[in-house]
Amino acid sequence: MTVQVSKSQFKARALEYFRQVEATGEPLIVTDHGRPSLEIRKLEADTDERDPFEILKGSVTFYERPFDPVDEEEWEALK
């Protein structure tokens, strides 16, 4: 069962909650006015120890203007 705590409870006992999540592996939900706001969970060990460039190799298949600056209008994340 996932434990839920308010932000004020979490602030007062954050280290205790971190240790609890690390020890049990169970996530912790932090609420804001009764609504879930954050999830604290244990980070899984990264089993892929390859070079990051090797992982990304081939992921960009075509770029029309590789040396031109990118305008804010062209960033997909800003759309």
C-alpha cells in the first residue's frame, strides 16, 4: 500500500521518509490540500552502462540545418 503524507508532514520528516522509501522500495505520495502532488520513489539501478553517445547513436536520422541556431519557435517542447 502506498503511503500518503501532506507537504507539511513531509517537510518536518523528509529524511525519515527518504530512508523509509530506500529501505522498503515502496513509493511515497506527497499531497497538497489532500490532492496527490508528488511521488517519491526509489531510483532503480541503471543497468545500461554504455556510453550515452552510443545509446543516442542513430537516433537523429536527418537534420536539415545542423549549424544554424535554433529559434524558440522551432523547439517542440515550447509548443
